[in-house]
Amino acid sequence: MSTPLVEPSSRLKNLPIYIFAWLDDLKDVARERGANLIDLGLGNPDRPTPEPVIEAIKNSYSTPSSHGYPPFKGTEDFRKAVCRSMKSHYGVDFDPFKEVLCLSGSKEGIAHLVMAYIDQGDVALVPEIYYPVHSRAAWLVGGQVYHLPMKAEQGFLADFKHVPTDILKKAKLLILNYPNNPTGAVADLTYFEKAVNFCKTHGLVLVSDMAYAEIGFDGYKPPSVFEVPGAKDVAVEIYTCSKSFNMAGSRIGWAVGNADIIANLYAFRTNMGYGTPVAIQEGAIVALDRAPEFVKDVVSGYQARRDLLVKGFQKLGWHITPPQAAMYLWLKVPKGFTSQEWARHLINECDVVVTPGNAFGEGGEGWFRVSMVSPEPVLQTALDRLESKGIRYN
């Protein structure tokens, strides 16, 4: 193998191991030995995009006017559809020209937002159990991350009340994610109220990651931070069509919130690329305007999968409170294993893939995530495999 002419940046080289890449290597090895894996690792929706959304995309792309570079901010029609959706869901008004921005997926939008605010030496406040981009974006631009305690006994609500004074002096952002990936935890408006007041007191930007905004069970409706009066003074909220409408491959989301924060995110994005294809935006408009119709089946499907998995893991000895939202179970690793050892064990012994908890930061060590991303018969087969191999929680 030839030696690279130039080494990558130290910031890239010094990032912690990306556990999902490690997991991919394990899966490759298992498949080489002929394993028929059931992959409950990645949170990749397995259902199709709604047909009317697909038709809107096809019709738009058949029009030559959609073939050019898309507008940086997103089309006016898309931004107005976002405003209609936010008003319908949360009763909050937004200015489509100053307070809304189209994103090519929420992950990219969060990374760009963090990079727009963090300089070398600045601090992002991030829960100790986190979706990787929440911390890695800051590290990639030379920033620091202070990980907030996030414990099961507090319902996995990140504790931002006890941040040291010297950290607060350097902090620029507080990033929250409820409904939460990976834990499935939810936050109420009282919690968001405290977060808004905290950010106002300390001059922080509040970033609310709402990737699972529509995925609530048993009648639960996840709230928006903008239901808190005055949240627009400090907050921006990031949404995506990936989970709610099975559009993960379309790469479209949006940011709403404080006009100055939106303007800074817009300025950063214009230096990095263009925008999301107009045809995809046309499909998203249909998804947003018909959300109650489309989301109903998505939510009922995940709820049925949740119930099956909860019952199955309870039978195997796990004590579980069914999550109210998102599309994951967050379970303790049995004694005698680290999170990665447990994931390796399930692949080697049962041909079942789960995600080790430390993929979501050191705070996730001792836990593992099970994604509800397969039909119920496949989930049942996975549970049967675990039971047949004597897998139990001790």
C-alpha cells in the first residue's frame, strides 16, 4: 500500500473512533462467513416514501426549470409550507423570508450551524449521550465540547444547571435532542422553558434537534421549543423529512427560529454548496401539507414494532418502560460485557446487529440501541434467535 503524499488534518485524525464504521467491519466479517444478519443497528427507515410525494418529485423533475442550481434558502413555496406546518402543529408563526431555511438533511444543517458559531477554543454544551454530529462538528473546527450529565434516573434529561463557570464563559451553544436518539427520552415544555431561560441568562444559542418530531406513541405529541414564549430570542430548531415521511435518501430538512441565527446558518451554507434539489422540495411540500395523513401509518407501524420488541426483551429479562417516542429501544448491557463486546457477541452468536451505546459518546457505555427498522416478522425472528442462544439480561 502506498503512503499518502499528505496527511489529513490532526482534527480529523484525532476524532474518537466512529463506532458505526467499526460495526460495518464486523458485519462484513460475519457476511464473509455466510451469516444472514438481521440488522437492527442503523436507524434507516425501511418503508417507502408516500406515493404522492414520489409523484410530486417526478413531476417537478420532468420540468426543465427544476434542473438548475436550487436557491440557497430553499424555494419560497417550500419555506411557506414549513410555516404552514409549524403553525398547524405548534400554533407558532414564522416569517418564511427571515426565519426559515431549507437544509439538505438535519445532520448537515446541525454540522453547519455548529461550525458557523464555534471557533477554536469555544465550547459547545452537548449531552453526554449524543448523536455523533452534535459533538464531532465542534471538534472538526477546533472547538471544545462539554458533555452534560444525562442519567437514566433523571429520565435521560440533560442536566445543564450545573455547568462550571469557566466553561460557561467559553460556551456558545447548547444542543438538545428530544425526542432523543438513542434513548427515546422525551422532554416537556417545562424542561424547554428552563433551557430557554438558561440560554438567555448565559448568552447561548439553543439548538433543538427535532429529527423525531412526528414519532410519538400512545397519543403523545412531542412539543416544540417554540411553544415556550420568547424562545425565538435564542433558539433554532432543526427538522427533517427522513423519519416522519421515510425520505432519508432524499436529504431534506429545515431550520426555523431566530432570524439572526438563521442568517448566520445561511451565510455558512452559501460558502459550502448550493441547496436541496427543487424537485425534492416539491415532494417535501406535499409531505408537509399532508402530514396527518402520511404520519398516521408511520407512527402506528413503529408503535406496533415497539410493543413487539418491548414484550420480547421483557421475556428475556430486561426491565423496560416502553418509550413514548422515536424509533429505538435503549437497553442495558448484561454484566461482564462492554457495549462493544456485547454488540460483537450478538453478531457472532445470533447474527443480530445492534448498536453499542458508546457509539453515542462515553455516557452511552453500558447500554445498547435496538432500532425498529424491520417488519414485525423480522423483529420476531431476531428475538427468537436471541432466545434460542440463551441470551438474557442478568
